[in-house]
Amino acid sequence: MPDEDFMLTTAQRQRKRRRRRRVQISLVALLILAAIGFLVARPIRNAIRSWQARRHAEHAFAYIDQQKWSDARDEATAAYRLQASEPEAIRAVGRLLSRAGQGEALEF
């Protein structure tokens, strides 16, 4: 036993050990949760951004059908900026450009 514990009673030593054990377990649990959070954060962020990009693309399609070109451009741009790899965002930009008569739409 450490020198500072020689004046403690048996009950006090047990309480001190239990408290130290609780702190150690809490720290280990916190480290495990942090590691899990680190590994899961990017896929969750990408899923949310993909969902938001699809939502913006749907709005862009609706504006294109209504021929509200500036609103459609804003929504299509927002969708593409959120997740450039999302197929619906690419379709929204391509449809907007093709309806506007721009040849760059073929690249999309």
C-alpha cells in the first residue's frame, strides 16, 4: 500500500479503490466511444449530405418544370456543392443546362 494510505481505515481504502476503479472504467469507456465516433462520423456525414443533395435536386426538378430558372439554378448548384458525386445532383445540373440550351450539359 502507498505511504499516504496508512492512516485510512479499511472501509476508506475500499471506497478509494472503488472510486479509482470507477474513474478508470469511465475513462476507458470514453476512449472507446471517442474511437467509435471517429470511425462512424464520416459515413454519417456523407449520408446526410447525400440526402440533402437529393432533396435540393428534387426542388431543382420542380423549378425546372415550372420554368423558374433562377430558383432551379440555385437549387441545382446547392445540390451539386453539397455532394458532387450524388447522381441526382448531377442529373439536376445536367437537366438545367440542357433546358437552358447550353452544350456543357452533355458532359454531365
